[in-house]
Amino acid sequence: MDNLLPAKPCRVVDSQVHGPPTGVAFARCNGYDSGVLSAALDRVLAPLGGMTAFVRSGCRVLVKPNLLTDRPPEAAVTTHPELVRQVIRRLKAAGAVVVVADSPAFVTQVEQVWRVTGMQAVCAEEGVPLLCMEAAPLTTLSHDGYTFSVSNLALNADLIVNLPKVKSHSLTVLTAAVKNFYGVIPGHLKTELHKTHARPERFGGLVRAICRAMPTSLTIADGVLAMEGDGPSSGTPVPLNFLAASADPFALDLALCDVLRIDPEQVPYLVGLSHTPDYTARVRYGECPDVARFRLPRNTSRLVLNLLPDWLVRRIGKLIWFRPAFGSACVRCGKCVTACPVHAIALRPRGVPILNGPACIGCCCCHEVCPAHVITIRPSPIVRLERRVARAFAMPTQDDA
Ligand code: SF4
Ligand code: SF4
């Protein structure tokens, strides 16, 4: 199915992109009304040279929104369909051949995801195919010491227009430009990779490697209605009223860290980047938002543990975990059971699901798919103790960020 993209070569000419490749543009956008959004999109792309700096006639373009699961646009879990519509229109006006694709967390109900997120209607109205990443053959890549298989829909595109939602994330603290590329891995392989790279540091390295292996991209982040708190699917929608754009997804996420007051060293896929030569000078354009407070997930604080030597953390590693707890409003749909890559959850004849705690790798896949939002990720007693110590010594935690 990857041949839905015609094999006409077209490369972005870097010199057409204005300013340094790591520049990040912001534009205020107070809602998803098509006129407001269209004007904001023009403003955010203008400092980068506009859409035509990235696209030429005949370019094969993959539009990659965040379609995590079957939630309506107002839940702020998925990229808003009106942003996808406006992007499609600009790409088509520039002569691109456009495909929209993603790999939702719960792939067996993909039609429901397309319908509920509003993506099916937009793609039908704009006349572009809406595909699952699983629809194309896979290519196995090795990058930065990680091996993974990605959909040829992504790999064969001349340009990926990456459209993440700006959200907090219980495993990676932030999910935006870089993490959105994880969706180029087909669903069943995503869960396998969660299993083999369970620790946040390893998972962060994997996410970084996947992003680096991708073709040229333009990221436009949807921060109009973002998600804070227990993201990526059970947090609280929060109007931040901005779009952000960059040719460099790492630069964009570092800029979001600045805006949202997140320490990038707490984001596993950004660790160490902010001090490298490419990212020390952070070029910003446009209407940089002023966000006074952005709530992070309650259960990601490991600051005190970070102060301990590695050998000690390894010794007590088994005591450090984050695991799901199931609320009584569970509707017994079984989605968490299917989503768990290590089969750590089972449904019982009655009541909430039961967890095999030691088997759990803390990947948050169950949390992402629960339609009733009754799964919370809870820290182990030693992590709770760490928090008490942090508070006693007035050290900041993620809760305070
Ligand atoms: S129980 Fe949930 S958090 Fe634990 S491994 Fe399974 S899906 Fe991941
Ligand atoms: S916890 Fe959520 S996903 Fe799991 S069975 Fe209950 S409602 Fe379904």
C-alpha cells in the first residue's frame, strides 16, 4: 500500500528554509475556528519561509497527526482535525501528493479512531487517503544502537509534516514533536519495543533514534488546546492558545520545554541535548507564549533518586516502579488487557482487572487506551518516600513544575 505515494523523487532544498534549521516559530491562536487557525498557520510558517519552502509540485508528503485513541477533538488527546485540514489545503495548493496516516494505540478499532477524532470526515472532505501505518510494508533500521521496524509510508515520503498535540506524558513527561514519530512504528511492534526498552532512559534513546531515522520533516505542534496533568490520555485539556513550528523536532521540543517550564533533563528523549552546540543558541520567531503554569503528571518525579549513584539505583531498582491502579468505574471493556505488551493484566469474572505487579514494565499503554479514564499510574513506596524527602528539604519535584 506504500505505493499509494507515487514514486516521483522530490527533495526539499534546505536553502529555501529561512533562518537556521533549528529555529522555532510561534503564533498565537485562540481557537479552532477555521479563519483564526488559517491566519495563525500562515503566521507560524512565515518565519520558516512558508509551506512552499518545504514542498514542491509532486512531493510525496505524509501528514502524521497524533491519533492516539478514539477520543473527540475537545478531549485534547489527538491533533485537532481543523489543523489537519488547513495543512492539507496548503500542501495541495503547493502541488504535493498527500497521505494522512498514523498507528493508533488500539489498532483493532482503527475505524472508530478515525471517526471519533474527526479525521475521517476531514480526509474525506479534502479528498486525501487516511491510512494506518500497518497498511504499508515495513523496513527494519538500526540507528544509535537501536533496531526497529518502521512503516514505508513514513520512510518513502519526501517530507513528513508532523502534527503533534502538546501534552504531558506519564512516561516521558512531555510528548510533542519527537515522540509523535513513535507512531511510525506499527502498533503491535510498538508494544514489543516498550517491553524491550522498558526503562525511561532506554525508551527515550529509542524515541530519539526513531526520530533521527526519519526523512526531512516539518513539525507544526497543536498547542491551541493542550493537555496537562496525567497525559497523554487522562490529563486535563488546557487552552495554551499557540501553534509552534520548526524544521527540527528536537529544537521544537526544547523550545516547548522553555515555554512550559519543563527541565529538558527530565524528558528522557531530550537528556543532554540542550548543551550540545546545535541547541545552545535557541532561535525563536513570532509570538512566543507566556505559560505561567503547566501541570505535569503526578508520577514522574525521580529527582532525589537521580542524586544517588548508579550502583545504588541498580541495587534498589526492583523497588522503583510505576504501576497502574484500576478505579471502580471500570467498564470492563478489556482494552487494557489487550494493550499490555507483557500480559500483566487479566479480567476477573467481577470487579476491576487484576495486575501481575512484578510483570508490569510501567509502559503506560493500559493508561493510554482506557476509555473510562479509571487507570492511574501509581508510584512504589520507595518513590513516595523519595517525594517526602524532596518536600522535607524543599527540593522541587515534577509536581511543582
Ligand atoms: S500493566 Fe500497564 S503499565 Fe504495566 S506493562 Fe502492562 S500496559 Fe504497561
Ligand atoms: S480499566 Fe479501563 S481499559 Fe481496563 S477494562 Fe476497565 S475500563 Fe477497560
